[in-house]
Amino acid sequence: MSSSIRKSIHSDALTRLAQAIAVAVSATLAGCSSTSQLPQTDAAHTLSVRTKQKPIWLSEKPTPEIPQDVWERMRQGFQLQDGLGVNPRIEQQRLWFASNPSYLESAGERGSLYIHYIVERLEERNMPLELALLPVIESSYNPMAYSRSHAVGLWQFIPSTGRYFNLRQTRFYDGRRDITASTTAAMDYLTKLHDMFNGDWLLALAAYNAGEGTVSRAIERNEKLGLPTDYWNLPLPAETQAYVPKLLALSQVVLAPEAYGVNLNPIANEPYFEVVEINQRMDLSKVAAVANIDEDELFQLNPAFKQRTTIDGPQHLLVPTSKAQLLTTSLSTMKPEELISKRSLKPVFEGADSPVLATAKRNYRVKRGDNLTSIAKANRVDVKDLQRWNNLTGKNLKAGQTLVMQDTRKRSTGRTTTVLAANSKKQTQYKVKQGDSLYMVAKRFNVEMQHLKRWNPRVGQALKPGQMLTVSSPR
């Protein structure tokens, strides 16, 4: 081997040795540094534990619990409560609601048919769920509400604004009363106002009440004077100055109803009605009979059909969810003429042995020479029934005296029985409140609508506050 080759090998070996020494020194120093802050006996154990630990997936989140009550669902979607602070205008309105708990309770009862639908539509648009309470302010959740300015329906559209948002108004149909169409229109209008006033919901609500022109002029006035242009500082009409605080106060009462002495009955967080498609003219009374739906309830869901006939309106009906399938099946087997007949398909009284011919009470004026036996025989009723209906203890009558007569019905056995079994019922008087309907009264007393109408034959579909209704209930 030449001397030059030996020198080269020796040089390479020295280089490799130096590198190995450097690596060893670095490893020793790193070990000292990493273990200097841990006890010598624990360092190896700690490292081994760390290598065995399973990863934690931070992306996993607990599924939020779905509220059973639509009121609670509504509370979770409130967006207008932040930053309100102490506001005397809100406090004044809140005090009124606390002093009149029946107002919200009654409106909530009427709105139980519609609130779930409205809440869902608001959520789809990411709009504040406080807006589901706007019909409480506007109409007390009465779809038949009518104002002096000719505003109509849950959302109180005047004729011109209704037409602007495609709510048709004819002799037979008024879209302002249509539950789904008017709700869509109201949300379109509120969204438009929200965008117009740069995302300020309070200004949008003020404009919904007073009109966008009124609010815009108030803003321009304050700008010229160097004054704030937020809702609370605008010179608006008195009604509009109370309008927004009223909604905010109402929302706060809904947030904690017990604190204000308000009893809000739970409303199931599920759809109350479904849409059933139709392709021909129908009388609502006929539809109600076919699907075993209370007629007044069906009209409360479809109040836009002013003559209770599906003319000029959309080709669908809103029907209680529990009856939708029955109606769909029945409609598929019926002839068109059967659905516009004025006669009812079913007897008024379920479970009767034969159809019942039920009419109103009637009066009989006692004539000279009349007695209970002759009157009872002439009217085909029992003397005891005649005494009971008129609270008579004896048989003496006076000429000119008025007796109440109940109509009767014939069972398949051939025996005649009275329509009302007075000995198993007790009668009470109910004073009609603002926004009441026959359906709501029947629901409150847990009686059938047909019975309530029969007990009050002179009462029409539209009730007036202060009116007295007779209600019979089991003893």
C-alpha cells in the first residue's frame, strides 16, 4: 500500500471518530437538560405513560337537547335582548303585561295553532325569534282581527301593503288572513326593512308599525340637528314609541313568565297542521265532516276563505296533523259534487243510533185553559221534562207565561228522548273576552263545538266581548 493511500484512510478514520464523539456529547447534554426538571426515578416512567395515552378528539360536541315546549325553543332564539339595560319605556310596558296576565295567556292559547309554524320559518331565515311574538302585539293572535285602518289578519296588513306582497283580496278570499301566505309576506317585509335600515331590527320594527317613510324622515331630521339616529332618540308617533318597547317587554315576560305571574300553557314543539293539496272547490263544512275535524278549528286554520268555500284561493288546505292522512284518503274516494253539498255527511252527535235532527230551543206561550199535560202531549214531551226545563215544582200555569221547550230526537228503538240530558249536566255562564272564538271557548271547557252552538242558537260565528254564552259540562 502506498504512503498516500495510508494517509487518506487515516484521515477518514479520524473524521468519523470526531463525528461520533460530537453526537455522543450532544445526546448526553440533551438528556441532562430534559431530565434536570424531573426526578431521575420518574423520567422514564413519565415518557412511557405519554407514549401510551390515547388521542382526544376535540371536534366531538354534545348534541343539544331539543326543547319539548315551543316557548323554550323560542327563548333560545331571542336576539334582541343584549345591551338593553334599564329602560323606563320597556319597564312601563312590562308592568302592564304583569298587571294583565290574561292578555298573554289568551293570545298564547289562540296562537297555539300557529306558533310552531312561525318559529320554524323565522329560524330558517335566522331572524330573531322575538318576532314570533309580533302577532300578539298586532292581533292578539286572532286571524280574524280587523283594525280601524282596515288592517287584517295575524300580521295586520293594510290592503295596499298586502297587495304589494302578493296577498290577493277578493270577495271570497283574503290573503292577509291566510296563515302561511301572510307569514311569508310579513317575514319578507321585515327582512326588507331590516336591510333598508342597515341591519337595525329596532328601526325595522318601528317602520313595520309606522311605515318606512315615517322612520326615514325622523332619521333625516335628527341627522340635520346633530342628534342620535337610533330608535330610542327618534321623534316618532306615540304609538310607534310604545310599539318596540312593547315587543321587548313581552319577550322578557316570556323569558321568565313565573316572575311576572303569567301562566303560559306548554305548546308542543311539533307541527300543529299539515298542508293537504286539493284540486277542486270544497265547502269547509264538508271537509270538516269528512275528516272528523271541528268545523270552527278548520276555519281557524283557513280563515282566508271568507265564505268558507275554497274559491279564489290556493289549491290546498291547512289541516290538523292528526287528521291529514284521513282527509287525503277520503278525498281520493269522493265525487266532486259530494264536497260542495251543504248537507253534513255525519250526524251532529257521534254514537247516535240514528241521525239526529237537532235544532234550537223554542219557547211556548201559555194560553188560557192550557195545562202541563196538554202542552206536553201537544209537543210530544214528558211532563217531567217540561217541569225540569222550566224549574217548575207544581203544575199551575198562568196565561201569558213563557215555557222553554227542548227539541227531541227519535232513536232506533222508537223511544223519544231529549237532546240534553239535563240531569247529568250542569250549566254555567261564560262572558266572552276580547279575541275569543267559539272554537276557543269550546276548547277551554272541553266540549264539542256542535254542542256549544246548540246551547247558544242565537250566537253567530263572530263573538263580541261581553257576550254571555251558556256552557253545559258534566257534574
